[in-house]
Amino acid sequence: MALDPARSRRGAARHAPTGRLPAPLPYARQVEVFARFAAANPDPVTELDYTDAFTLLIAVALSAQATDAGVNKATPGLFAAAPTPQAMVALGVEGVEAQIRTIGLYRQKARNAVALSQLLIERHGGEVPSSRAALMALPGVGRKTANVVLNCIWGLPAQAVDTHIFRVSNRTHIAPGRDEAEVERAIEDNVPAPYQQSAHHWLILHGRHICQARRPRCTICPIADLCPYEPKTTDPA
């Protein structure tokens, strides 16, 4: 999942509701929405490639201001050279830079990758912690990145709200909010409990591939009849 803070802020501003927030979809409609998502994709996962908690943490940290596809092109070489925090520290900043030059802000990200690896060794015995606070204390790790790791690795229903989830949550009224923090809380408050674990995967994939920013693909949307967004597109393109 690409979690670009700058794009998230711009996307949030563009799609933030004005005036009074609409009411979230009623519970029965929420159940139907997520039942359809689950029927179409029973086991949604991040589109980032990883093998364990450490490689996921690095991949998500690298995905800021980059696409998942772009990160996935760069990380095979990086993870072959540095599959553990100890190996990442040994590879060093210049070695990491050489592996991720195709990714935006690669110099800063290389410094963060080495620094967070060093802190994992010093503070956590080389293991990725299961605490949001501990994760967010690592260089280059914000709340979204921490939530992805908590969700994908530790099985917690953490909601990593990016620009796609913010847009979909407000357009559909699944979880209206004026900023990402409000949307995160609204998802936790309104999405039925059986769907909390996978909610952010379904929402980000829906926003990335169907409910796109400039031209939502309403004609192929599995929840179009449940969605209050207007105007819907009618052109199948």
C-alpha cells in the first residue's frame, strides 16, 4: 500500500466534506456493502511484496510518494541484500540508496531504513514490535505505516487511512470525516465488527481500482446501488 503523506493531505483536502458531515450509512447497509466486498475478494491483502514483518515495515516506509508497483520493482534486490535489520545496517546508507534509486526521496528513505533497523536491534532485539507507539518511534514510520504492520502482521483491526480510503469513505458515506483521523475513527465506529480486520484493504483497493479520484468507474462498481455519491459516471470507460 502506497502511503504518500503529501498526496494524502492534498487528496484529503480535495475530497473533504464541507459543512455538516453526512450521517454514516445505516448498519444494515454497511453490512451489505462489506458483504459484497468480501464476496468479490474474500482475503484482501496489501499489493506490496514482502516476506515477513521486517520486509513489510521497510516496504511500507518506502511507499511514501511512490506507487506499490514502483516499490515492488526496487525491493527484491534490497531484500536479497538486506533481509534483516542486521543486514540492513551492514549494507549502510549508500548500499540501500543503490538499491532504491528509482523510488522517490530515496536518499532520505535509505537513511530511515538504516536508522530504523539500528533501533530495532537496539530496542527490540531485531524484531518488529507489536505496539503502535513503538513502531511510530522508528524513523520514517508514521501512524499509517504502523497501522499497516499492526493489521497485516499482528492481525489487529488497525485502519491505515490514505487518500484512497479517505475519498471512498466520504463518497460512499461508509465513514465520513473531515480529515484522516476522523475517517479512521469513523471506520472503527461504523464498519461492522466482522469486517474490521479487512476493511482498510477493501477500501484502498476499491479506491485504487474502481472509485478513482477523477473518474470513478461506477458502471462496474459492486456497491453502486448502495452509494449516495452523485454524479455517478455512466461511461464504461
